[in-house]
Amino acid sequence: MKWHSEATPDIGRDQQYSITNTRSVVAISGYRRRDLDYADQPVDEARAEDGAPSPTEQHGDDAPAPFRAPVGKAAGARARLAQLVATTINLARAGIAKVEQVDLAPDLAQNIGSPRWFRGAATFLSLTAVALAFWPDFSPVEAAPAVRLTDQARDEFRSQTIQPLALGGDTGNHMAATALVRPLANAPERPQLETTATFGRSDNLARVLSRQGVGKDDAARATELVAQAIELDQIEPGTQIDVTLGRRTEPGAQRPLAELRFRARFDLSLAVARGDDDNLSLIREPIEVDETPLRVRGTVGGSLYRSARAAGAPASAIQAYLKALGDHEDLDQALQPDDTFDMIVSYRRAATGERQAGKLLYAGLERPDGKPIQLMRWGSDDQFYEASGVGEQRAGLVSPVPGPIISRYGMRRHPILRYKRMHAGVDFRARYGTPIVAPTDGRVSSAGRMGGCGNAVKLSHNGGLTTKFCHMSRIAVSGGQRVRRGQIIGYVGSTGLSTGPHLHYEMYRSGRHVDPLSVRYVTRATLSGADLKRFQSTLSTLKTVEAGVALEDMHPTRPVAEEPVREIDRVALVARHRSGG
């Protein structure tokens, strides 16, 4: 089929629009496919050659059939489209209403395990995942790369640091002197140098002064002057010595000693000063000292040690107090929470503020429903006596070493000699070097090498009792020395006829061997006559000391020194007066 368009007369007959062997489906103004289906039809050649007009394409209602849409088709399509839109809107509204009824953030603490709970957990996890996904990334700021310095640059930087300046080192680059540099005739320096030295354990005064820059002659003269006041070996280690050096007499000369000052004793301060005649002289400066004993009283409560420390008692005095009471009776039964402890300690207070506690002088214990305990230190052996003059009661003997018994008193086969003989003592197992203590008070009758016993010590006690300690590695006492109960007399070893480190402990009564484990030894010293009177008089005087007096200041009413007026305050005061303020 060929169509010739008459709407374009300028187009030749040979330029024709034709559709050959085609099936077209065109949608024009809502027409359906079947309205435009055409079959291939032959073209009327004769009509075309005769100049008959070709059929033209028409649209809409003006188009002839079959181009015209069937009646009512367009309106039906519009109705169906409107119905589809309305249905879609209704479904959307229903979905929105249903979503609004869903609780996306329920309380996860309620209805655990229900679908509503799982829905809330899923919401929480989803929000968490989104938050983590959009978490900002704070990348660290990259520092500038380190610059490699040359050796010369590094030395220059090092010379400009603070440490060389603090140590007094030279800093900066050095320059050679030129013709413009003129040497100073006299370099300014400090008129005096003040230093502080500490007296060491193996020091002497002359060596300490030399370390501080004191000349040899001045150090020797100062040592000679100090020796006139005290023994030089009485200077305790740790003593602080203040040294002041004067102005040089000439450039390059050694500074002279201007002043030397230190605390020689608790009650004495010494100074060596240079006078107007350029000679050193000794100055004694006595220090006022109050020796009123320190008395501490208080309730035992839950802990005697804590109560006594809270009341102001020194720790060493509390230990001595417990030991004195323990030697008198059993502390576990003697001390009760409502008991009152009473202790008096030798005490010294210096006017300069220093305090020094000494030995325990008196140990007392007052009981609400019992006999009080009153013990006072007396005699050269520092033993505590009761108020009646009866000394410490020592019941039983202290074990010489804290070890088990490995061989008892009696017949046995000797481990080295391989035959039976009397074992006249008790063997204690102990490690090498374990301290050996005296079982009770006594005197060292002999100490040294004793045949098969090796290094041994023999003690004599009251009542004709003698003890012997064998196989020691080292002896800590000497002959004639008095020892107290529990005092170390030597150390466990394996000297003499011994198979290993242990202690062989023997005991004699009136010169005959006895079993050390069978002896029940009790000692008690007593005072009588003039000694008892002096003891009771001293005890009465000691008990008059008031509790806590020694803890007070020596001069509580001493006025406080007025502070000097600063120069800036003085100038401001003068200016204010001049201005009439």
C-alpha cells in the first residue's frame, strides 16, 4: 500500500510515503491496537497515474473509519484510571494507619521474649548500627617529621638547655678574644660563702672542713678548739655543720674560715668564729634543757599499744612497758579493757624545741577490782622491782633457740663415735646462724673454744645453776659479762664434734648434770635496809609527776618576735604620709 500526501505539493510524485508489508500499531488519542491493524493491500496504480488524490491521514472524530475511536471507549478508560488511583490512595492510607499503631520503641524491660519485645530490640540494634556507621572519624594530626641534626647543631642546642645553666656550665658559642677585650684587674665575687656539711659515720672534723673548702691551717685550729669542749668521737653521725667562708685576701688565695657552728650535744651548741684580731676562738652556747619525766596515763581499751600511742607515749617506751608487765605476770589475763595503764619515761626537752625520750622508769597498771601493779626500774642491772621492794619474778626458763628437740637427755649411741654413752644435754635443731639467747639472768663464766663442744658459752645463775651452750658458729658475749633473760649470747653452728648445725644445751645444778627439761627455775630479787628506803623514796617522788606536763612547751608565754618591716612597705608608708593620706 502506498500513501501519497497532498499536504506537501512541493514533493514530487516519486517521493512518496509508503508502508510496504508492515503491521503498524500506533496509539493516537487513546485508540486501541486493533483499531489500527491493517493488512497489506495493493495500490491502485491506475488511479495514481490518473492523478486521483491519495487518501490523507485524519485524526480524532473527523477521521473516517477505521481511524475513529469507538464510541464510549475514552470515557471508560478515564473511569478505570480514576478507580485505580482511588484504590491506591486508600491502600496507602490504610498502611500508614497500621504503621502508626506499631510501637517501634517499646520498653525492653517488659514482656521479654514477646514479638513486641523482639521488634523493639531490632529497632535498637538498627539504630545502633546506623549510629556506628555514621560515627565521625577523627584522624590524628600528623606531626612534622623529625629533623636530623648535625653534630654541630646538636651541640649548639645542648649548650642552650636548662641543665647546663643549672649546673653552672658555659653555654653558647665561644669566640676568641680580640684587641677590644681587656682583662679585669679584679673580678667581683661574693664576700662570703655559706655551706652545710653532714658528719659521716667514719668522718673526722678536719676532713669534713677540708671538703667544704677550709684551709689546712684553719681546719686544724678549729679542730683543736672544738676538742677543748667535747671529745671529738662524741660527734654523732648525721650532725649538721654550718660553715661560713670569708672574703679572699688576694686573688687566687683560699678563703679563710669565718665561722663554724654545730650542735655538739643535746644541751650544748659550739661555734668557732674569727674575731677582729683575725684569730679563731671557741664560743660555747649552752641550751636550756628540762628533764621532767614524761608520764602517760589512759584506759587500755581495745588495744594498749594504740591507746598509749594516742596518749603521747613513745613506741620504745610502750614495748618496754609490755615487757616489764610480761615478766611480772601473764598479760593475756592481766590486761582488761577498763584497766588504766600508767607509765613514766625519762624525757628531755630543749629550749630550741628538740625532744628526746629515754628509758622506761615506771610501769603501773590500775584495776577496778584488783590489786594494782607498780614496777620501777632500779639498780645497775636495770631490773624492775615492785613497790614493796620485791624484784621481778622469773618463772621457768626461756628456750635458747626456737627449734624442735632432736635428741633428749640420757644414754644414746653417739652418731660419730659409734658407741653408747651418756648424752648429758638436749639437742635442738636449728639453722646455721640462728640466735641463741640466755634462758634467764646470769653472768658469763667462760666463753671460747671448749674441746668437743667447739665454740661454747657457760653461764652462771643464782641458786647454783649453770648452763652451757655448744657448737656455736659465733660468740656474742665475753667472760665476766652480765646477761639478761632473752639476751643473745651466740649463734648456732657446727663447730667441735658435730654432724651438722644444731645446739647442744647442758645444765648443771651444784656442779652435777641435770636434765634441762626437768628444771623449774624461779628467781626473785629483793631489796632490804637502806636500799629499800632509797627505792621507796625515789618511787614516791616519781609518782608525783603530773601526766602530760612534759609534752607542753617550755616557754609558752614567750612573745613572738616582731617581723622586720620590708623596705617597700617603709617607702609606701613615707609616701602616704607626704601625700597626707
